[in-house]
Amino acid sequence: MAFETLPQTSSKKRRIMIITGDESIIEQIQNNSNLSLIKSVIIESKDNDNEFSYSSLKERKQILNQRRPKHGSLTCVICGSPALGYNFDAITCESCKAFFRRNALKNPTTLQCRRKGGCEITLETRRRCSACRLMKCFNNGMKPERLQRAEEKAAKRCIIEQNRILTLQKHVMNDEIHQVLPSTSIDNLSTSKETNLLHLTDFTQFQSQARRALLTNEDLRRVETIQNSYKRRIELAAREGLPWDPSVYATTLLQHINSRSVPIMRLLTFFKQIPEFNQLNVDDKVTLIKYNLLPLNILNSTLSYKTETDEVMETDSDVPWNSSVIQKFHGNEIYLRIKKIFNSFVRIAQYDQRIIQLALIILILTKGFSTDSDFDEPILNDGMAVYRAQNYYTELLWKYMETTHGFEKSTYIFIELVVHFISWQTLEKQLRLNLRKVLSPTDMNELLPIMRSLLHMS
């Protein structure tokens, strides 16, 4: 609407134009102005052709009063209950509005009337037949395209917000990784298959939590419990029985592979003490163990590394792991790459062993962790339970690190841990492929069952 004043005097003209759709403004002008000096222009839209009409403000107010709905007297055209206004182009109550929103875009064949149509829809009967209720909505002018447009707008807003968050996360992660590891190629990482761990570096989420109280007393107790569980793994695994005598020296490649079953069984005993892991679906636990456990051996070994002797020994009675076997069977180049990754993990373990212990739990709970493209990893029966467990321990790790070491140092450690493990995934895949080529059918038959399963040779 547009309002303009007529000249107040013959010597001086003053003209003010107000364009508004707010009826309260019209009432204010009426109450505080000389109506004889005001006229209004009413713009109506009909069939995409604008029609213009002129009237005095008093006449306009009468028209508006006639059009304005009396909310107390509105009745839902669907069920007859009191209504509050227009919804999807029809006067309806909140119940019918919600019903239309839920059902308007559904396939019509999913709603069937038991009485072949014609059911009476009232306040008392509206829940008895969804098919007839929806048909009555359509017959009374409710338009599903309005709902569709609203849904499309909401979906578009959601996509825009998700893209904004992902872009922000990518910039944060890229900046941090370039600061921590300038020689690392982020482009190479982003195009590699081994990127399942990158979602763990959600630093925007961590930053938003930075101001809150971090570790609670319950969190502290859980971290202590995890540390004690890790120490107890050797004793508990010995009680259950080990598939290989850890005091026996391995001389052949087959024996070296079988000897790795000892730290693997001990690590599995550690995971069995974690409540969230132990409560998972049985088949899901088998899948996570079969596809995730073996690559964790390198990370687990850092907790038993002896700097003085440059050896990996979990107990004094164990035979030290002979790393020269890697150099002998896989070549010097691969050996040096493994050593470089191992040393990066050792630095973190020597800085704080609890970080590695928590990281082991997070990684065993990572779906899609395996890089073995020759075998399809089964779909989890209860993927949400695995996700919730991993999310809990990821947050616990971050809270522990930030409380203990501060945000900047925690960011450095977290990124270094993830980036080097992605590199290890690629390398570990190559080691498995090499073993499949070197081992004869007889050797494969002599592999311990646990190793045959983890190497996907069964």
C-alpha cells in the first residue's frame, strides 16, 4: 500500500509516501493524522496482473476489517475443530496442519481406506482414516507444492550449512597440518582411499568446547581405568592361553608372523575390558577385530619400546621383536619408511602413553578402517552403537589432551597421530600384499588361525 499526503498549504507542498503491508501502521496513521489529507493506493495481485484501486483511509480500514479473520471464530475445514489460520492455502487446525505435512508428499498407494472412501472426518474421527482425511485436505484446497517448496528450502539451507562447516573444518585442518607437517601433501591425502580417519580431526567442534570444564571426575576415573586395563592385558591373556610361546625365538618368516599373535591377543584382551566395546553386537565385534586389529600392532608396540636397547618387549620374559625380519623380506626402503612412522608414534607414546591407549580404542572402533580392497568389509548390524562408542572415546581423548597439555599442543599431537596413521595404513596394505606373494600354500596352512584371519587368508 502507498500513502501520500495532499498539500497542507498553497505555498508549501509536502508529500510523504509510505509503502507497507503492516496494518498496524495504517491504524497509527488513522489515529494521528487528518484523514482528509490522506489517500491510499491498494495494490492487489490476481493472475499475475496487478490491479490498482484508490480509496480513502477510512474506506480502506473498513475493507481490512472485513477481510481480517476473527481467530476466535475460525473453524478447521477438515475436521471442524477450532483453527488458528491458513496452512497450505486452507484454514486448518494444528493437528490437520501436522497431518498434511507428514502425509502430503507420500505415495498415495500407501494410504488405503478400509471402507472404500467417503469416511466422515470430524474432531472425533479424524484419526480413524488417514486416506479420507488426506483426500479431504486436497479437496479443500490444501496444496502439497507449498509443503514441497518449504521442504526444498529447508533441505537447501541444510546443505549450505553442511558445506559451510565442512569448508571451515577443511581450512582449519589444512592450516594445522601444514604447520605441524610442512612436507605432507594434503592434496594427496584427500584423494587417497585411506582418509577414513580424517573425520576425527573436527577441530571446530573441539574449539567450541574449549571454554567449558573439560575432564570431569568421572572422565579422570575412566582414563585411569583404561590405563590399568592396559597393564592387566598381559596377565589376563596368559590366563586365557596364548597361541605362541613368547619366549621362543622365531627364525623363519612363518614363525615371525605367528609370533605376532602374542601382542595381538594381549591387545584383544585389553579391548575386551572396555565396556563399550564388549557390549557391541557379537558379529560387529568380529568384523572390527578382523579388519582393524592387525594395523594397530605398530601403535601398540610403541608402548613397549625400550629406548636404551632399541627393542620392543612387552614383558621381561618375552623375546625382543627382531625388526631386521622386515628389512630382510620387504626391503630396505620399506623398512626405513616403517621406522620413520614408528618413531613418530614413539615420540607421542613417550610424551604421554595414555594418548596412545585411548587412540587404540578409537581406531578399533573405526568403520571402513581396512585398506584391503580384495575383501569387502561387512556392513555392521548396529553401526550407531559403534559410532557412539567411538565418538565418546574421541571426545574423552581430546578432553584429556587439552586438560593435560593445552589446546595448541593437543592439536599438534592429534593431527600428527592421524596423518601418520593414514600413511601407515597405506604401507601396511603393501606389507600384506607382499606376504601373500611370499608365503607358499604350505606356509599359509601352518599359519595360526588368528593370523590367518587377520591377514584375510582364510
